[in-house]
Amino acid sequence: MTPSSFRIDPLGQVRLSDGRPRLVIDKEFIAALEGLEGFSHVIVVFWCHLRDTKKDRKGLVCRKPYTKGPDRLGVFATRSPARPNPIALTAVRILGLDLSTGTIHIPFIDAEDGTPIIDLKPYSPSLDRVRKARTPEWCAHWPQWAEDSADFDWEAEFAL
């Protein structure tokens, strides 16, 4: 392994069925879930496998990605899945955890069915929450809390 290349192995997949999302962890990684039941939220790091193309990896500037945003934004100023390394993350509430099957039930996630999960981290306010976070005016109307994102009309925000 060199500093310019490395390997990431999926731990499981996002599964969407009957309108109920869940994280399904592969059998060999289930033991790593021990203790997660004490946390209310988990940060899911996932691979945007549907956007892992040469073209998407070369796009450094997005043209009018948000309806109320500027005409151009660098990809690092967006949550676009088209990026040099198609890695995404989101914090989600844990509704239930089944250690026997490696299933984490969640209310929503901004990922597709079959999306590879590459890591899970417990959400900790002392490490993940910040005071006085600042956002540009064009997105100041977005929900202030992750729980409110499930009911927000995100489709109206994207200029796709």
C-alpha cells in the first residue's frame, strides 16, 4: 500500500424496503456493533457507488447545484455524491439495533438501496456538535437539526 492508493472494504449495506431504511452489517463485522446500543445516533460513512465514475470523480466545480445557491460551487462546498472520492456521511437516529442479525433500524438516510457502508461511528455531542456553526445565506433556511431533515422538501433544493 502506498500513500496514493489504498483499499476500503464495505462493512455492510444500506437497505431500503417497505419505506423503512436499515443498515445491515455483514456477519463478520457484527461483533463491532457491541456497545452501540447505548448511543442514540450513529454516523454512517458510505460509498456513493452509483456515482463512482471517471467523470464524477473529475468534477471539481458544480454548476448551480442548489436552487437558491450560487451559480458555481466547488464540490467541497457541497454534499454532492459526485466528488474525487465518492464518500458521504450522515448522522442518523438509532431506532433499534438487532445484534443477532447486525441490523440497525433508522428513520431515514440520504443513500440508495445497496449503498456500501464503509464505517460507523457513534455520534457524540462532545466531538460532533459545534457551537456557532455558520452557513451561507442561500442555505440558511435548511433544517437546523438532522431529525427535521426527514420532513424537509430536499427535492426542491436541488437544481438537478
